[in-house]
Amino acid sequence: MHTSARALLNVSLVAVAYKAPFGFTSLVYLGPTLSVATEYVSFKYNTTMRFNLTVLSDPVRTTCADLNDNAVRMVSEWQYGQRQGNDLTVYIIPACVETTEMPYLQSQWNNIWISTMSVSPQIRNRQLYPTWIATNYFSLSQCSQLYVALLNKYAWTSVFFVIDTASPPFYYTLASALLGDLKRDRSMSITVRNIATTLGKPYGQFAAILDDIRQASRIVLYFGHAAFLREFLITAAERQMTNGEYVYISVETMKNKMLGLLHWRYNDSRDEIAFQAFQSLLVVHPRNIYDGPDPTLGAEFVKRSQRDYNFTYSLVDQPFISLVDTYLAVTSISQALNDSLSAGEDPANLTGTTLVKYILNRTFTDDNGGGTIYVDGNGQRRADFTISYFTTGGSREPFMQKLGKSDELTEVTRLTTWANSTFPPPNEPFCGYMNQKKVCQPERKNRKPANRHWSCFCMDHR
């Protein structure tokens, strides 16, 4: 009996990007990553699937804001004009466009759509957006939950936000997400100050804010570029505000020059005071932030950027941890598609809602250098996070961690010393923020007024 071979499943991978050579949503970064991934899965699954890659871009659209304003038009024109009727379509969406009408359109079209950068909180509703998946290593919601767990662990209820609105927009977005989470807890006392650092040195802004902090809190959450964080901590040290009473908490998403060097050593005249100041700092970051890129995969990304887009950058400067998110979006969805076909799904009837059940609550492993990721039941990749501190020797070491599959914040190292004091410092000093509590006021002795004796010497002048 002759059995005809099953037809190949045609898969259209569609991404959007802007063309300017800056930012990780730029075509010079995304294009090579997507092409490498597509070639790899085309070879790996050549007997069951055929992949076609389309990157939608417009020469006029040169920024993230431009892309956000025009992405719906771009994908709609492709969906209704260029899409082949029998193809399964997967959209790969960067952060620039995930907060527009895009989620609604993808759900109505019943396409799988994958976010590879930051994830806006409103699109995590699976009832509204059932075909959404995220492969980004840095989840805003997961990072915010880590901050909340840290503050709760040490009963730090009075917190002071310092948000640099002139830094990359991610910092403001994360701060906003965390503020939303903390405001649900009525026991929290929250103060917020926005600053706008410029090319000049904002010492005046920092000094004024630190004066406000002294009166309101000992727990300071700083959201901004690493170079300005260093200046902020140096200013704090100069004002005797790194004496063990204060905890400064910052965040680092990746090791990249666009975000600055988060370290005390800049080889300048202020290294010595920065060395002391950084011993009052905790840093929240992905656990693998300092892992180098896979040498073969990372080198291929660099090579194709130069070949296809005439854009050159070094492997040292490569934002591999971010680029590999996009690469893993392609390899992971391909694994899920292959599994669905192996399970007997009809290729002609595969849709986003059918396919998503092969993605949720599972681990994907790429054998070509991309690594392993876990996607939870909400469609979000769960990454491992670490909280680090700077030792008295100047090195940066892990203190606590929160593993992707776990909701528990656990200690890696017991932190006993903190800026020549003990850890953890209390939410409020014993005598109050301004030494105002009565118990700490100098004792006033109750002195009785001295008895005064008036003597009268009367002389009789007769």
C-alpha cells in the first residue's frame, strides 16, 4: 500500500525593526540574529517544515518611536497583502510596538506572537491575549516581584525612588511597574523624585535629593545610567550617607557600554571614595549577566551585521544576552511546532491557540549555543535573578538569588558586614530619621528653683 508523504508545513516568521544603527531593536542587531536562527531551524527541521523570514522595515522609520507609530500599518499590510493563505504565521515583536494595538490584532488573527524585549504588564492577560509568548531574559514583572520580596524580607517599608528620566527609557518603565506593585501594600511609605541628568555633572540635583532622603528613608532605589549612579553614591559618601544606615539598590540589565559601567573603579581620582560608597549598594540583575557570548553564535551575529548591514561592532560590545532572546524565539517556537506535528496535529488546522499548549510550562533547549529557557504557564520566560553586593575587598559577589521556576528568594552568601556596620540595617534608625524621637533627646533634669531668702535689716534712726 502506498502512503503519500505529508506535505511540509509552511511557517512565516515576521518581525519588525527600525533601521537606525542604535538600540537593540535596530535592524543591524535583529536582522542577523533572525537570519541565523531561521537558517538553523530550516536545516534542523527540513523534513517537516519550511521557514520563510520577513523583516518589516521602512527607511523613513529610524527610531523606536517611529516604529511604534507605524508598526500596526506595516504588519496589517503584510497580513492582508503578502501573507500566503496556508502559511502558519508567527510574529516576533520588539518592545517598541508591544503596547500599541498590536496585541489585539494578533489575538484576532490567532497568530502566535513573541515578545523579545521588555514586556508591558497589560499584555500579560491571557484571556485577552491568549497567543502571547515572551522569551526576553529580563521580565519587568519578575524583576519587580524580586524587589518586593527583598523589601518584605527585611521589613523595609519606607523607600525612596530616584528616577533618572534622561537615562534609557527602560529604567523609568521598571520604576513605574515597581511603584504600581508597591502601592498595593498600604504599609509602604513611598517617596519619588525624578531627575534629568545631562552631559554636565548633576551634583546639585544629587545633593538636594540626598537631603530629602536623609529626612524620609534609609532605603534608596536608584533607576538610571551606571555612570550617574556612581556620581550619586560618591555624593552620598561625601555627605556621610554611606555609613551603614543606608541601603542603595540599583539594577543592571546587561553588560553594555550604552548602559554604563556599574563599578566603583573608573581609574580616576574618585576611585577611593567610590570604593567605599559602593559597599552600601545592592545590585539586582539576571544571574548570567556576565556570561560571555557563545563564541560561535556570537561571532556569526557580528559577521552578518557587517556583511548584510555594513555595521561593525566587537564581540566584547555585543549585547548577546539580549540578542539571543530573539534567536531563542525562533528556535523555541520551532521545537513546539515540531512537537505538535509529532503529536498528530493537522498542519492545515494549526493556529496560535492550538500551538500555545505546546509552549506553556515547558523547557526549551537549543543545541546551537542559545542555551536553555523555561516558559511558565502565563507564557513568560522565567529567568534566574541575582542580587549582588560589593565586598570590603572591592569585588562584586552574589548575595541572594531567585531561580526562574521558584518564587523563593534565597541567600547565596550570608552578608554580615555592611559598610563597616551590620546587615541588615533597620527600616528606620532607633532615634528616627532626624534623631527626633523623645527617647534619644538629652535628659532634662527637673531642677527646683532655689529658695530665696530675703533679709531685711531695719535700722531705727531715732
